Amino acid sequence: MEASDHPGAPGARPGDGREADPGHTWEPGPGHTWGIEQPPPPPARPPAVGPPPPGAALRCVAAGLLNLSGLGLGHVLVRRWGRAAVSWAATGLVLLVALPADPDGVPSALVAGYLLLLVLAGADAARIALRTDVGRWPRPVLACALGLLLLGVPAAGTLAYGSARDEAVEQELLGKLEEGDDLVAKAAKSSFLLSEPDYRHALTLYRELADDHPGSRAAALVPRRLESFYTAVATPYRAKKHCEAVEPLTYLRTVPDTVDRKLLDGLAAWPDTPLAESLYGCGVSRLDGTGPDSGSKELGTLLRTFPESSQAGQVGPAVSGKIRQQVADLKGGDPCTVTEELRRTSTLVSQLPGTTLPSLGRQAGAGVQDGVYACGVDEFKDKRFTDARQTLTEFADTYKEDRRRQQARNIAIAAEIAEDRPSAGKRLPGSGEPGGVRMELVISNGAPNEVEVLYTGPVTGTVKLKPCGGCERFSSEAAGSAGACRAGGTSYPKARLRLPAGEYHFLYKHGTGATAAVDSYSSGSRAQPGYTYTSCTYVVERDRYGLDLPTVPDLSDLLKPASAS
């Protein structure tokens, strides 16, 4: 029997040189083996090492892209749920920290860590998809497209977060702007002395907004806020409270030193005119002397700071008019008070810039001169004789060229006599020399010390008698009356007065050589026509124990007619 042409036909054996029929398969019957070893069953998954499964490259790209979105979808597709949960947790943590958006943003270390995690997660998902047969994906191209599309999620989230953060920054800046507004509103309700720190803080906030955040909405509102700021600071000026307005307006002139002039625009020079008006108004209002300030500070500042202003040109006429008014007021009922006002005005003029108003100094000085004289006369009329004597003595000593100097001296003499003898101050001494017959009064000094005799009546004056070299003090008034100015061979110092008829008042003042216990003495008498009068002064020692307490005796009997003409 011939062998079959088909290899593997019945009867062929392995290794016998015969080939089996390729079109037929032969299986051994039950209990029959060919003597060939059976191969092992295939593994459940492709081997980890070896060529990638078919379509793995596309799946690798899709898994990596899907994981880069931060949603963990790459690990979901390769069925690595635990690793997908790591991506979910990381994304949730970032969202928890980032939202709601604030001006400080997310910490940079967290952002860097999260990006690194996304890259590692994407690489891990891509590796798994490349080396592992995870079953057939129905549309891997669609998965790639979805991965690319989902990459827009973090990109859009980043943009949205950036916008939200920018808005948070804007709100914070607007909050600072509102803080400055509240400070200005609060400060406007108080005096500038108390509110200046609030104004300065508000200005600092405005300046920082404009300089550090020039493109912000808050910075765009700063110019209008500065207008409100200037308005609030200048509140006293708008209320016509000139003295209160000086300090805040002076402060506003310093604002351009700290704030950009471009930001201030026309506000930089605005305070000049209001400040000049306030300095003038305040200074002039203080010329009346009712307060502690004379106005020299404000008017001096005006003349030095704004010398070309219209207000500076009004200072001279205003002060000059005030001096004229005060001089006219000297004729009123209280010239001494007016004189003090004139002194204040004169001091004010002396403190003004010297070359600005040269004529005011002379006018103010003349006003004070008139005031001192008027005050002394008024004090005499009011029976304030001590004050009158001091005032008019000062006048006579100070104004030696004044035509009223001699009259001032006469009133001062009468006032000094009236201090001890009030009847001497019944009327002012006459300013002229009376006519008619004059009587002679001879006054001799029988005292061992100098004597000054003051007299007032139809005429007023004073004479001084030198000490009597050989004269002694008397032990009693009787001894003095009997022996004064009668010792033979003694030359008594004398003074001769030619007096018109009338009533006279005398004051004898012991000068050089007398002790403090020697009393001055006043007396009065009437001089009648046709007589010559004599008077003698002497000192009586009243204390027998040497306590040196002498007095002048009663001289009323010494001033008597010595002879008829």
C-alpha cells in the first residue's frame, strides 16, 4: 500500500521522513498519545517586558493627557483607582487652599508641588497604558481629543483664579481707599490740632494707592478723593474762621512735597490765596487787643510769604487805620486801656518786616506817646495820684522833646503832693503862667539835711535846699519853733519864689543826710497880694533814747506874712 501524499496521514510518524497532509488534522483517539509534550496555557495578560500591545502608543498619549488635567482620568482608563484617588485628593487640596481667592494667592510651594504631581501622574498613566493590555478602548482617538480638551480645565481655572485674585486685590485696595475716606470724614468733625494725625494717615493711604497700584480702580479714584481731602482740611476757611484756618491751610501747602504734583493737578497751588486771606483776616481781627495775641505773627507771615498778594497790600492801611482809631479813642473814658492797645499795636509794627511799612513805626510811636500823656492825666482826674505821678514822670523822662513835657512834670508834682494832701489834687495844674502881681516866698532850710520843696497852686514847681552845715536837730517842737532859722551868725540855705496870689499846697521832702525815719510833710496856705512870705524847715528829735525817729514839725505857722509891701 502506498503512502498518502498528505503529511500527517495515518501511519506517518514523527521523524520517519514522511510529511503530514497540511489539509488534515489528526487527533489521537482516547487513550492514544503521539508521544509529543503539550504546550502551557497562555497568560491572562501580556507579558510586562516585550513589545507594546497593538494600539498602546495612542492609549499612552490619551492616558497621559487625561491625567494632566488633574482629574485622574488617565488612571481611571487604565483601571488604577487608587492612583486616580491621589490626583483627586491633590486637586481637592489645591482648591480648598485657593478658594475663595484672596490677594495673597496660593503658596508657590503648593503650586510647584501640585504641578510636579500632575506631571508624575500623567507619566505614570502613560507608562501603564503603554505596557499593559487593559482591554480594547472603543475610541482611543476620541480619548486623546478629550485629554487635549480637558487640558483647558486647569488653564481656564488658572485664568479664572487669576481674575478672582485680581478682583480680591482690587477689593482690598478699595477697602484702603474707604479707610482713608472714613479718616477724612472723622477728622473734618474735629479741630485740626486733634485731627492732624488722621489727615496725615489718610494722605499716606491715598499716596500709596496712587504710587504702588497706579492701574487699579482705587488709584483711579484718588484724584477725586484728594479734592475731598483738601475740602475737609480747609473746613475752617470755608466757615470764615480765619484764625483756625491758618494752620490747616499751611499744612495743605506742604502736601505737594509728599504727593506727586501731577496727581494733585490744580490743588497744589490752591491753598495760597485762602491762606493769604486767613492770615490777613486773623491778624487784623487781633488788632483790637481783646486776646493774648497781637496779630503780629499772622501779618508778619503774610508779608514774608505772600509779599505780592493783594492781602499784603492791605496790611499797611489796616494797621494805620487801627492806630488812628485808637488815638481817637484816647478822648474817651478809658485812655489807659487804649494806651495799652496802642502799645500792643506798636509792638506788632516793630515785629513786621522792617522794610515793608516804614511809616507805621512812627505813627504807632506817636500814638503811644499821646496815650501815655492822656493816661496820666486821666489817672490824676480819677484821684489815682500815685499812678498819675509814675505815668507822667515816665512820660517826661522818655519824651524830652514833647511840648507837653513841662505840663506832665507839673501834674506829676501835684500828684505827688496830693498823695499826702488830697486837696492838692482837686484840679489839674494850669498849663500857662498867670498874670498879675506876684508875692515873694523865702524858704530857709534849718535842717542838717537836704530838703526838696514841691508846691502847686496857680503855679507849680519844685526847689531844692542844700543842708544847713551848722544846724542841729531840735529836741522838741517848741524848741524848734523858737529857735529854727534864728541863730545869729548862721547862714541858712534859702530859696526865693515869686508866686501869684492864690491857694498853694506844699510838700517838704528830706533828702541827702536824712534817715528813713524822717517824715515828709505837706501843708497848705494862701498867698495874698501885698505880702512877702517866709518859711523855715527844721527837724525835731522826738525820741529821747536815741532811736533816731525824728519828724518834721507842723510848719503851718511858719508860712506867714513877714512884712507888708
